[in-house]
Amino acid sequence: MAASVAANRDQALGSIARGEHIGTAARVAARAQRRRRNGMTLRSKVLVALAGAALVVGACSTGTPTGSGATGGGPDGALVKRSDIKIEIVTHGQAQDGFWGVVRNGVKAGASQMGVTANYSAPGAESDMPGMVSLIDAAVAKKPTGLVVSIPNPDALGPAIKKAVDAGIPVVSMNSGSDVFKELGVLVHVGQTEYEAGLGAGQRFKDAGVKNARCFNQEVGNQALTLRCNGFFMGLTGSEEGKVLTGNISDPAGMQATIAAELQSDPSIDGLLTLGPSVAKPALDAVAASGKQVHLATFDLSADVLTAIKDGKMDFAIDQQQFLQGYLPIVILTNYAETKNLPTGNGEGLIMTGPGFVTQKDAADVIALAAKGLR
């Protein structure tokens, strides 16, 4: 049965520390790959980052509006009052999860600063696509001002999202779905391109001398995670082919056992990429128990991950800045409802929040923000 968590508005936006970003060669190679895969051309990430930064600055500015927008706290001449704006958020990640808790904090901050109502919902498990469809349908039935969705499985979720679009509800996607959002009629996607993020991780492992690595996918069927592994192997070996370990995000002991068994069976393994903090901790424990020297990295941040990076037990983490993935869609939909202004990001509606890389040199600075649920 799907669980729903209400998102209220008492969270302030914290400062955002950034990791270093993929180099020029990675971007060129990634663009070539993406053109071959789905015809989408990515423009300068610098321009997109500036566009995202402008959104944040605009959202944080304060003033005293006058005229028709004053009673709702929005700009003068706005089409609607902010107090009348209601935004539904449906993702595949539960707010109690470390990563998605930060997303929800971004939602809270956006709703608080914009003065709008936002409701965060997620199914009982990340892989529960029927449950997520039911939540999207329920959100559409409320006739909200806007809808925010993640798209981990476009085949399963596409029809429900198209229903929302056909009903005239503005939809913004976030986190997963960067390669499919336009064909579903979604206005804007806020997140990172997963293939390029994986590509950058693979290139870093290659530079570190890694020869035989594994990628661990904790949610088989999530297209974004598949792209991460494909990009990783391409960056490491020049081919998308590679060995992927699998497990269940709700079974950390099982994931640790799978990794331990793989390390035991092949002594030549010298690299492991996990696709989220929920796998990173079992991976850290498995590598430590093995006594082997294995380069280890992960997608996304957690206290365990940041401490391991700071202590030199993990090479790096790929940071997609999920706080912004919760925050920016609220700002975007609020402005769209008020003024029909809509950012275009890279010119095609893609607003990048990553990838960035947190390494040992900046892990300590990020730990304090992570402890407050802002990273």
C-alpha cells in the first residue's frame, strides 16, 4: 500500500557547496554517446549551471510586492495568488531514506520560500511502480496547480504522466527521466544525465589505474541506474559491457554478502561503483572485511559516505545535489503558475544539478551540511 508524506514549509535553504565537475573530454565523449543513443544534444553545462544558479538567487530574493499579487505574496500582476498554489510531488523514493529525505527538505524549503502548499508522496518501495502510478493518478484527481514526478521507469509511469499532461496540469520531472521527459510532455527536467555521470566515474577509475571493476545495481529495472552502469563501463573500458552485481535496497546484509562473495571469487577485482548510499555502506563493510585494496566510489551522499571519503576509504562520491531536485521544481511551477515564465535550461528543458564529484579535499566541508539534511 502506498504511503504519503505531507511536505510543509519550515525548512530554510542552506548554502550549497559544490564538487568539481566532469572535464571537457568527458562531456565531449558523453555528448557523442547520447546523440547515438537518443539524439539529444547537451549544451554547455556551465550555461546550465548559471541558469540554475539564477533560479536559486531569484527564489531567495525578498521584497514587498504590491498590487494584485500582494495578497498572495507573489509578484505584482501575477495570474494567481501563491496561497492558492498547490503542488503535488510523487517520487519513487521514501522520505525516510537518507537521499530522499534531502529531496523532501528541498521541497519544504521551496514551499516555504514561495508561500505555496506542497504534498510529497512515495510508494512503499522504490520498485513499486503500480503503487507510484496510483499515487500519480490520485495527485491528478486533486487538480493541483502543478505536478512533480520522478521517472525511474518510463514504460510503467508514462501513461499516468501523459494523463496529467492531457488534463492540463503542468508537470516537471526530477531526479530520473532526463532522457524521456520531453516525449512525455513534461515541461522541464531537473537533475543530472545519468550516463554522463557514470562516464565520469569510469574515467576517474581509469585514471586511478583500475582494470577490473564491478557496478552494483540495487534496483534492477530503474532505467537511470542502468544508464549509470553503462556509462561507467564506457568510461573505464571503452565499452558499455561489464559485470553488474544486483541486490535489494531493503536487504543491506544480502548486498554485503553478494559483494563479499564476488571479491572472494575474483582476486583481480580492483574497483567497485555503487549507485547509492544504501549500497555504499554494505560495500564499505565488505571491502574492509576482505582486506583487499579496492577503489570504491558511489553515487550520492550520506554521513557514512562522506566520512569514508574524508578518511581515505572511498575515492569519491558523485553528487547530483538532490536538495535542488526537490527545491527547484517548486520554484519553477510557482513562477509558471504566476507568470508563465519557464526556464529552458540547456535549451531543451534540461536543468542540470550534477554531476559533481566530492573528494577527500572537500568532504569535510560537506559533512556539516549533510548532517542538517541539506546535502
